[in-house]
Amino acid sequence: MSLIIRIQCNNMNEEKLRPGVETLKSGGTVVFPTETVYGLGADATSDDACMKIFNAKGRPVDNPLIVHFSDISDLDKYTYWSHVAKRKELERLWPGPLTVIVKKKDLICDTASAGLPTVGVRIPDCNFSRELIRRCGSPVAAPSANVSGRPSATSIDHILEELGHRVDIMYSAESPRYGIESTVILPEGNKCTILRPGAYTEEDLLKIFDSVGYARVGEKVMSPGMKYRHYSPEKILFRASPDRILQEIAGKNDLLPIVSTELGEKINGKKLVLGSVKDPISISSNLYKCLRELDRSSHRGGIIEAFPEVGYFVSVMNRVKKASIELE
């Protein structure tokens, strides 16, 4: 069983930092909290260390890892960050749930970038985790801390279910604020392409870029979330409109509803409540937890509410669609 260390993101406890720093420096793996989901990290400059991430997760080796930095000042050492036209504007969004694809330098190992000349970089919004990375002396490659294809981990219990014997150290903190992975973008001059939607939306990015688009299906994989099955519970999960859900579950109990607070008020009996449609972040923060609760339930499968794809709900529905089948 991995060593579990309880922390708070705003508490720089020297005694608790030390084992994580030593583990990363020696080529080991460390689970750490961020504002999005928990990450499974290793030294981004070491092929051997990064391969431990792929092995622990059962992750395809052509699926690149996101590299986490402690500070903006480190980016130029490891990447060609100074070549990014809108870098100053993007830097204002860090620390935060944004990953930017940029050309890498050779210090970032090829295993982390899946052999690509580019790498996704971000600065996480957890003071403890940034200090952990800073003291490691190298950036830390870290995908979500879960078995590949499964819902991402938003609590240490989720990680123990799947990776308890596969990593060296786990840092346990409060639940991540957003509960879904970072927005990933490819900036090209005054325009950018969203490779994976997240907490920063198209509307947010249009404040920086003249043009914002979305990656098309079949484009070259430059980011996690573009190619492989993701976020899926083990049980079958359907998605449907609120009215269709009410119709489908009437007189039946084989499908567990996963719904908003508002729809949940119309459903008698067992249900999993995501949060209010008036607070989209509450819905995203509970999404993966509910998908895992579905797997632990006695129901044959689940049926999840489909939300209008506007604003932040574009990112929520990106995960819902990959985890579910549309109910016909």
C-alpha cells in the first residue's frame, strides 16, 4: 500500500513535503492534488520515471502527459514559451485550469510528450503542489490519477480503489474545486484551438484571441482526451433530456438517475444529485464521484441528465458524452 500523507493546499508543512520531494528526485511516483483533479506525477525529464506513470495507469504510450510547473519563470528553460504570441495574456490565467501546447526543449523527455515535439504545460492552483514541484527541481509530468479510461480521481478514496499498490506516495487534500480536467489549447498567433474543453471556456479565451475554434475528430493527437475512451464508469450509462429521463424511469428502478438538483426534486426514490444548473461548477465537481457511485450501486446502469451545451456546460458535456450513450 502506498504511503498516504494528509495535507492542506495552503499549508507548507516541511515534514510532509520532504518525502514527496525525495520520491520525485529518485524517479518515483507521487499523487498530488490540484484544482482540477488529482494528478499522478513523476519527473518530466526522466523517461524511466514517466514510464512508471504509463505502467501504473495502463495508459497507451502515444497519449502525451501534461507537464506541471511551479512558476512561469521556469517555462523558457524547458520549452519555447517565449515564442508564444499571447503568452503574457495566458500567464494571467495561471495558476489555474489551463494547459497550453508549446514546442518543447530536449530537457523534457520524449516519453512525457509521447514522442511529439510539443508538450502541454500548466501551473496548478495548489500551493503545496507547486512547492513540491519547485523543490523537486524539475517540472512534473502528471495525468489524472486513475486507471486509463476510468473517471478521473477527485478524492484519495478513488485513487486507493485503483492505484493503491502502484504508486509510491499519495498526498490527500480537500476535493478539487472544478472536478474536471484543465482546458487544453493550441495557440497559433492571434488564434487558438481548444483541444480539450475545461474550466476556461471559449468565451474566456475570446478575451485573448481573435479567433477560437475546437479540434476536429481525427486530428493529430497533441493532448490527453483527444483519442482514447475516457471518463467511463464500468456500468452502462445512458444520457437523455430531463423529460426523457422522467419518462424512462417511470415505474422502473434498473437505471440510476444522475441528475441536477432541479430535476432530482421531481424524482422519487434513489438518485445521485450532481448540483444545481445555476452553479455549473457544482455539477462538474461532483460528476466523477457520481459515476463511481454508479459502479458501486446495485443498479444495472445509469441515466445521466444532458445539459444544454452553452458556456461551461460545453466542458461538462464533453465528459458526459465520452462516458455515456445517447438514449434512443
